[in-house]
Amino acid sequence: MAAMNALDGIRILDLSRVLAGPWCTQNLADLGADVIKIERPGAGDDTRAWGPPFLTADDGSETHEAAYYLGTNRNKRSVTCDIAQAEGQQLIRELAQHCQVFIENFKVGDMARYGLDYASLKALNPRLVYCSLTGFGQTGPYAPRAGYDYAIQGMGGLMSITGERDDLGGGPQKVGVAVADLFTGMYATVAILAALRHAERTGEGQYIDMALLDTQTAMLANLGANYLVSDKVPGRAGNAHQNIVPYQVFEVAPKADGGKDFLILAVGNDSQYTKFCQVAGRPELATDPRYLKNRDRVLHRAELVPVLEEVMKTRSKADWLSALEAAKVPCGAINNLAEVFADPHIAARGMVTHWKHPLKNDLRLVASPLKLEKTPVRTDLPPPLLGQHTDEVLADLLGYQADKITSLRDGGTI
């Protein structure tokens, strides 16, 4: 008998698009939830067109399948519905009565205009967990604004602590992926699971108000706490850690072709620092009272780091990695994405999945990192066709006959 998924029996009506919401529902779909992804007729989720790169078919032709969309929508069913039409709004209301979760990321007030707000749907389904994701939340002076990841990284302080130090020519820098969206999607996943547990115990649903700016503020983590405790505004530290030394990128001996090479040294405690000094052939640096404890090393960072920079340049990356790993001193290479996906450990961990796509026999995508012993994650292809499951869902869930589905399609509702 096939293993059950953790969220078997949970159905989610997903009116979100782009990243924060779809990232959340992809997590829930991986865990076994039946996610019905509502998309605009004729266009679909914006990310379907966010390329290049687009998938290249086996015959060598470029398709309309954007990699962005493929990486964010596995294990879902696609249903088209125009919620600007009265018939489309009624269709959503009917579907919501057959779902445990409703998720949307429209601007504040938009769902009420369509009669699809929490109060309206709660009246039809009191157990419904309703999650709204917006840039700034449902309350507060910024609530009416549209909020995008880039702006949120700036407003939420992340860009003020990301990038090279100002005295080394640095400036504000965003993170390479849309982390405010991704963080919010992950927090929303947790909130929905908690709300489902509450509904299971009590029979009542609830409203979840998720905001990108809230999440980004929370994800300031130790640096947020540093400021609130000390009243000192942290600046950019480049590839160095604000609270630990030595914990940063170091240049090592040049590559065989003469090009620069680097590695990450991540000494997390005093014992590891002592081991590092032994490997480096500089044991006196471990007993020097200026560097004895991490607190001392942070306070004397400006003196210690230049000494270590010169030491690190004396040996190659391979030499350092081998010696440091043998001594159990945390360290690592800085891989590009080709190196990441060629890494034998990534392969051994199953972090690349192979799909049989209608246009490509072997489509490779990143896998879910969730590894559950008893309830493994699902591995179904992102819906390649816009509205691929519309007829199936309307017939099976709502009992619609073929003539009614045809009428809705002719009217542009689906």
C-alpha cells in the first residue's frame, strides 16, 4: 500500500500568484494537500511568462513554460476562473465550501469588493482557514500600499546589513533571491498548519493576516535583537559575521590559472578557533589574550582579521578544506549553481527531481527538502497547461454537468 501523505484530505483553494503565496501552497501540496490553483483565463499566474529561461522541448524548440513558474507550483491542480465576473465569484464561493483553506494575495479590500472576503466565506464555511498575504498587512498606515519583495528588503532593514562595508566601497545590496517573499511563504505555511490544528480541535476556522514587512522585520533575527538591546545601528559587514570572529570569506592561494580563489571559514566557538590556529600553524593566536574568547576576537576584529587574511593566502582552497574538515573546523567552498547541482552530496540527498513533462522527457527541477519517514512528500509535475484541471474539479467537486461547464467557458468565466 502506498504511503499516506501528511496532509491527505486537506483541500486548499489558492488564489495567490507569483511567489509568497505559491511558495506556501507548494509546501502544503508537497505534504499532500490538494491545492486548487485559481488562474486568470488566458493568462494564468504572472510567472508563467517570467522568462527567459523557458523550458526547451525535446525537439529543441523554446516553449512557453517559464522556469520561474515550474519551480513554484509542483503538486497543484490548475483551474481557470475570472473572479471579476459575478459567475466567477459564485464559482469561488461554491469551491470554498469544499475546502479547508483559502489563500489570497490581493490588495487590501479587493476580496471584499468581489464578495470573497473572510466574513463572506466564513458565513458559508465556518471551519475555513483564510490566509491573506500582503506587503504591509491589513492594518497600519501602509496597509493600502502594494508591497514587493525588493522594496520590503529595503524598508525592512535587510539591505542596510547586506553588502560590503561602506569603508571598503560597499553600498546597499539586496539578496540574490526574493527572501521576503520566501520567508513570508514559509511563515504562512506554519500559520496555516497551526490554524488547521485549531479547526480540528474546535470546529472553527480563523483569519490569518500575513505581511511581508512583518516577516522581514522578524527575520532580522540576531541583528534586530542586537539593535534593540544596544541601541546601536548595525552596518554592513560584507561577508563577515556581526557577532562571531573569524566567521567570513577569506581569499586563499590563487587557482592554477592564476585567478583568485576563496573559501568560507565559519569558526563558531572557542574550541574550533583553537583547532583552526593549530591547522594554520599559528597556535600562538589561540593563546593571545586579545583573541582568547569570541568576545575578545569581536572586540579586536580589526587586528586579528588582517593577520588571518595573510595566513589564508599561503595555501590553496583544496589544501585548506581538506585540513580544516579533518580537524572538524567548519568551512566550505563558494559554489556556483553548476557546481551545486553537480555536487555528489546534493545528488545523494535527492535534491534534484526528474519529471516526465509533455514537452520534455526529462525535466529537472529542485526537490522539496522535506524528508519525512512515514509521510513522504508528493512528487507531481507542476500543471503544464493553464486550466488543465478545470473540467475535472468542477465536475468532481461541484457536480457540474458538461453543458454548464461549456456555458461558463463560452462566457469567459473559465
